[in-house]
Amino acid sequence: MADKRKKNKLADQSEYEGFKNSIPEDEIWTYRVEGLQAPHVNKSYENARVKKIVVVAVLVVAISLSIFFSVRAVHTETYKYKDLDDGTVEFIKFSNTGEITEVKIDYANGDKSKPVSVLHEYVFNCDEKITDVTIGKDVREIDGKAFYSCYALKAIHVDEENEYFCDVDGVLFNKDKTMLICYPIDHDLYLREKYGYTAQLWPEDEGYDQEYVNKINTYIVPDTVKTIGMLAFNYSELFNVYLPEGLETLETMCFFRNWHLENVNTYTGDIEAALNGKDADCTEKKSLPDSLKYIGSDAFNSAICIDYMYIPENVEFIGHHAFWGAARKENGDLVGIYEIHAALSEEDFKKQVETGDQWTGQYDGALFQKNVPVLYGEDRLITK
């Protein structure tokens, strides 16, 4: 009986009027067909068969047009572009329908007369479905915030004819590989698929070994790279990153919220061979390269697992909150970047280095707040 009452709820006239009047005026058209006539009750039909054929034909055309314009509308809402003066277009916004996992960025709505040349900031902002992006041959400018918080992104591929960008195994660089632009957040899944791992492993799991760490949790930045771009490694699942001696710039938020990042080391030579147990001509140093000059704002914000940070003597700028939130309390002890070592004396440091607000970071505890101290005139703590 309860089910029957529920089904007949609208039988009451007042209930029906309430339901009918709740339809927004701008949506009423979806509930009726223009020109629909009253029912032909107790009246004869002339040429009924012909009329039926006409009605069916009209309905087929109407449905076809409806589907066409619906698809076109969805496509227009999904991909938004802006015309540029040189005849190319800027890709402004991508709004995922919920089912799109791969995107090729080449032409606006498939129109080859409108090649995409620019990717706007936040064009893929916080998308949780896209796994693969292909950059077309005409793209010449990519905003550093274009792929911010794309949690499912595994790989970015670039058309070989592109004169401005390239990829190395799914990681995005400029053409001459002097700038690393984007290490996709879910690139570890791409690597697991590549090397045949069926699941993500953690230190306590069976099968977690040095080979897994080297292939999945470690990234060696190519020795051609001079700049790590804005947000390049945001939210990555890396444990170890090797930076080349010769690197000069760490842009804003480049290692933003790398919760698992434990080691940032500097290398020269064939470090990959050395990590795989082979004899190799290489060196490895703890922390940042001596060549480094610029550390952007929030560069290591919330990188809570890094246990040592060294500021080399050539650094000239450190942005605000560069190491904010990179210290934490564990078993009663303060761990992480709870102190910073600097190569320069305090006097020379203050003369040479421009710093932003609270660049050292701050530990916020339940009972106290502590600014992370800087120890000046220090040598590297550990050199391997």
C-alpha cells in the first residue's frame, strides 16, 4: 500500500498544480512542442496514413537536429577558445563532461583553419579524469598553471613537428630541454604500466625493493635543464629527485605539496647507472645545486618528508613561504626541514639574498609556533 500511495502522490490536484508550477519559466519549452494541437477526440481522420508518414518524417528530422545541436552545444561548452590576431586560437577552458580521458590539442573544434597556439592558465584546472594530453604541432605557449592539480594525468605527449616543446617519456619540456615544464601528477601510474607493476607499492609491501624505487619513485632531471618550471612537480608521488649541477632556477611552487618527497639531491655524470649498481663517473650531493640562483615562492611548501635543506652560496632570491609547512612534529620531536643550512655567513647572506615574507617557514604546534632557524656559514651536512 505504501508503494501504491507513493506512486499516486500526484493524483491529488493540488499536488499536481504544485509540481507543474515548479517548472522554471525558462525551461517550460522543454515540456511541450510548439504548434501541438488538441487531441482529435471522436472525430474522423482524413488521409490518416499520409499524416502518419509526415508525422514520422518530421519527428525523425526533429530528433536528428536535436542530437546534432545537443552534441555541438556540449562540444562548445567542453572546449572554449579565443581568437588571436594572427589567425590562431588560445585554448581558454576545458570543462570535462565526466567521460573524457584523452585530449589532443591541435585545432579549435576540429577546424584546421584555427590551429591552437596558446594554452591559457588553468585550462585544465583540477580535472580528475584526463589521463593523457597530446600537444599539437602549432602550440607555442603553455602557461605554467595550465595543468594545475590534474590528479589523473599520466603523460603529456608532444607532436614531433612542434618547434617549441617536446616530451621525454611523457614529461613535458621546452624544445631544447633547458626547462622542465610539467611532470604529470599521476606519472607513477604511467611508469608502473610501462614496467609491468600491477599495483602501487609502499615500503611495507612485499615486492617493494630498490628496483621499484629507482623506476617508479625516483626522477632524474636531465642535465640540460636550467629551470624547473612553475608547479612542475605539484602533488607528485616521487620519493627522490636528482637535480643537475648547472640548474639555476626553481620557479614558484615547483615542488608544491610533494607529501612523499624525501630526498632532493644534486648530481653530475651518469647518476642513473650508479643508482642501478653500475660503475659510473658521477658525483652526488645532498640538497640543492651550487649553481642555483633562484628559489621561487612556495617552492617546497608542505614538503614534509625532506629532512635537510642547504642554501648554496650563489642563491640570490628566495620567495615568500618557500619552505612553509615543511616541518612537522613526530613522536614529540620536530622533524622535516626544522632548520636550514646556508653556505654564506649571515652578513653576506643578508647583503646578497633577497627574501620574501616568512621564507624559512613556520611550525605551528598545539602549544607553540616556531619559525624555522637558519644556520649560516655551514658546509653541506652530507656529501655522497
